[in-house]
Amino acid sequence: LERLVSDLKVDEVVFGYSDVTHEYVMHLASRVMATGASFKLLGPKETMLQSKKPCIGVVASRTGAGKSQTSRRVVEILKGWGKKVVSVRHPMPYGDLA
């Protein structure tokens, strides 16, 4: 992490992941800030979408809880009622990010 920040002359690191402890996030923040870069967590104003249409949110506190399957079922039900449906997925990084 430190080498990437230094080699790429990174000014700001934005953390976006779930299923980690507060301690883990803060240790990463400390490592980033020790390089001179800023560390940021995005809040609701920066991540929520605005809509004039009714919205349904499918959320969970961990990976693997069934959000995708639930979302597909909700879409199926709404389409069955003749509703026009758009599904938006919050992007999350997965896999080896190093």
C-alpha cells in the first residue's frame, strides 16, 4: 500500500469496502496518512442516488447474505405487477486489490 501510494504519487485514498472492522479501517488510514496522502470514507451525500421515482433498497450487514438473489426476486415480482423496473448495484471491489 505504502509503495503504491508513493510510486503513483497518490494524493487521496478512498476506502470503499464492507465486512471489515473499525480497527482494520483505522490502521489502513494510519498507514495511508503516514505516506502524506489523505484518507477518505465516502458518506451518504457522496454515494446515494437521487430519484423522483419510488425506490426499494436491499441491504445487509455482510457479504453473502443474499442481497443479489433478493434483488432479483424483488425485480421479478415488480415486473409481474407490470411495473417498469431499473436495478442499480452499488459497486464494491472484490478479490485481490493489491
